[in-house]
Amino acid sequence: MNAPAFPHLHSQLQRLRDQINTIIVGKPTQVEDALACLLAGGHLLIEDVPGVGKTTLAHALAVSLGLRFARVQFTADLMPTDLVGVSIYDRGKEAFVFHPGPVFAQVLLADEINRAGPKTQSALLEAMEEHQVSVEGETRPLPSPFFVIATQNPNDQLGTYALPESQLDRFMMCITLGYPDRAAERQLLAGQDRREAVARLQPVMSPAELLAAQQAVGAVHAAPALLDYLQDLLAATRDGRWFVEGLSPRAGLAVLRAARARALLAQRDYVAPDDIQAILPQTIAHRLQPVPGSGRGRVEQVRALLEAVPLP
């Protein structure tokens, strides 16, 4: 392991990870993924059943980083203006005054995003991509940092609108928290209420320090041999053997940035092949459709591809 290039930053990130793990018990891998996604400047999609800690994770991240948090319950009647805001006439000022919507938070939990109609989904996804919203002909920038955690119900449930591939591509990672194991669930049952625990948290990093950490991700070295390996993986997704359509160059950039973030969390100043392998299923599976007859789901197909592509 190289000597840490950012010792103060590494200690801050370790405190952040430790604090989140006291709230989201028994899920260190998922916490690591969420932190890597945040550091990489991406957005996170969580596909899971209700009640496994998605809201708690988003709120704990916001509090631990001193960020403004908002939660929006996506429903079929949610309108784009409910999300981005609206101008209302103020008689005293004799002018329209803009009232910003919850999208102007720094950490936004978009709960059950696939229960809203396509127009509302598009309003959020445009904000995610452009970091700005256009309201009544005026462009308004979103705060920085800006991190969206969206949750999605299984698409076979009633009242859901499946996100198309082009919109799924806006999410850097897609993870599943899953049920806790027996020991973690016992800790939850015997411990204090999670909401009370989150309310007692104190920030361990400031928004400015988070922005500095996101900039440090770009300084993590990726060797030519590592880039060759990543390109081999991208090419394998496009050869028609594994998936209906392959990954775009934008997806490749997302994989590299997520791998750099994971290396930073591991207190390294270089990306290792292990970083690519560890984040690849979470970073690309939601963007891909396995070829018919493969008999595997998306994640399983990505893991099979990883086993087939040799290391550099």
C-alpha cells in the first residue's frame, strides 16, 4: 500500500464511515458503496423492499456531513412543480416570488421514484444531470454538493412506471440493502430507535470538506494497465455474448470514478483491479440487459463477465 496522500482526509472519511455504520448496522459493504458514490459525485438508486433502512441511510449521510436533507414521497399525482418549486404572486411586493421545491436540498431522498409519472421523473433526472432546473423560463442552479438517493419498487408492483434505460443511466450506482442478518437485527431490536439515533448524530465533515474530498477523487492514479483492463471489460459488454447492448463511454467514466472513490476510501492513492471488480456490478448492472436465454439476472451476468475477462 502506498503512503496515504491525504492523511487528514483519510481520517475524516474513516470517522464518517464508522458513524454511518453505527446507524446502518450489519451493512458495511452497502455503506461503502454509498460513500463511494457520494465521493464520486454520482447519484444512488436503491432497489429494495420497504423498511430496511433506505431513509435512515440518506438522513444519516446528510446529518454526518452537515448537509440540508429533504425527502419526497413520489406518487402518481406528484407534479414537477411539487419537486422544483413554483412562483407565487406576492401582493405586497407586486411581483411573483419563487418558492424553491425540495430539489434544492443537498441530499434528496426520492422515495419510490417509479410511482411518479414520467414528467415528474424527468424533472428530477434533468436536475441530476444538469445540476440546475429551469422554472418558468429561468435557469436556477442547484446547491453543491447535490446528492440524490432514489428508491425504486419492483416493477411488477401495481402503480409503477419503469424507469427507461436512458434514465437509469443517470444513476452512478444501484444497490440493494436487503434484510439484516440475525445478529444485526438483534442489535436493532435491542437498541434505540434509529430516528432518535440519527437525531443525536453530529457532523464529522463539513460541506466544504466533502467538496474537497470529491476533488481528491480525481487525483487518485489509474495506471495504463488498469485502464486497459477497464477497456477490456467495456468491450466485453459490447460483443453481444453477454448483453443485448453494451456500455456507453459515459458508463465507463462512471466506473473509473467510482473505483477511484473506493481506492480513496481504502486510503490508497492508486486504483487497483480489486477496486474495479468490487464496484462493477453495482455500477453497470442496472444499465444492461442480459442476452435472452442466459438464465442469469443482471448482477449475476456481470459477475460471470468478470470471471471471463482476464486480469492485466
